[in-house]
Amino acid sequence: MSLDTLPATLAAAPPPLRWPAIDPFADAVNPALGVLLFGLAVVAWRAGRTREAVGLPITLLVLLGVAYGLAYFDRVLGVFALFGLDFSTHGAVHLAAWAALLVWHPARWPWALAVTLAYHALMALQGYHTAFDLLATAAVVGLPLTVLGTALRPAARRRADSAPPGHNAGS
């Protein structure tokens, strides 16, 4: 395989390896992630962390708005189709949900990475999207999610991250 054929190889439709028994698992990943996030908000509420309990669902809704908004614009404008690609709304929603979690719990990134790679591999294996569809979707959605996620980070953590070494941002 040469570098000239690489984009065509990545964008080529995967073999029809669809296993109907696996479809319910693939369909359950994003709803389970949503339940996890709202469950974390409830746990935060019960622990007296009101800011996180309110902020996590708001962050999730804003980032989901970005994912669905980009999916809508692609449906209207057909930019992905111009390149022979298919925008993955499921992939975009999945990334938005993890981004919302990582805004509030950045130490969970290994879990986010592992589950995302497994979910995207499952979608490619099931033939929902090609690997290139998923990579292109992640590339397009990633920048706005990162910018908004950074803007929505709790203010205290932003101040602590930007404080000079040895400075106590809380004082």
C-alpha cells in the first residue's frame, strides 16, 4: 500500500461483518454514558458539591448542542459527502459526553480514551462508519469541544492552573 492509496483505503467501506447480537451493546454505549454522567451529578449533589451537580449537566447539554449542531450543518451542507465521508453523529455525541466528564473530572482521561477507542472500533466493525469517517468526525468536532470545554471548566480550577508555581490561588 502506498501513501497515494491510503486515503482511499481508509475511506473504503469495511467488509460486511455485522453481528446482530452486538448491535444492542453498540446502541447502549451512549445512553449508558449519559446515565453515568447524570448519576455523577446526583452523587455530587448528595455530597454537597452543588457547583459540580449543576455544572456537569449544563456542560453536557452545551457540548451535545455542539455535536448535534455540527451534525445538522453537515446534513444541510453535505460537506462530508463531498469527500465521500459520512459524519458520525453517534461518534460526535460520544466525544461530547466524554468531554463533559473530562471538564469536571480530568483524571478520568484513561477511561475516556479506552472506551472511545473500543466504541469507535465497534462502530467500524459493525459497518456503521469507516475508520476514516470516525477520525474525520473526531477532527471536526474535537476543536469546538476542546474550546468550549476549556471555557466551561470550573473557574477555581482555571485560576489554579494559571497561577504561578508556589502561588495559592485560593488566598
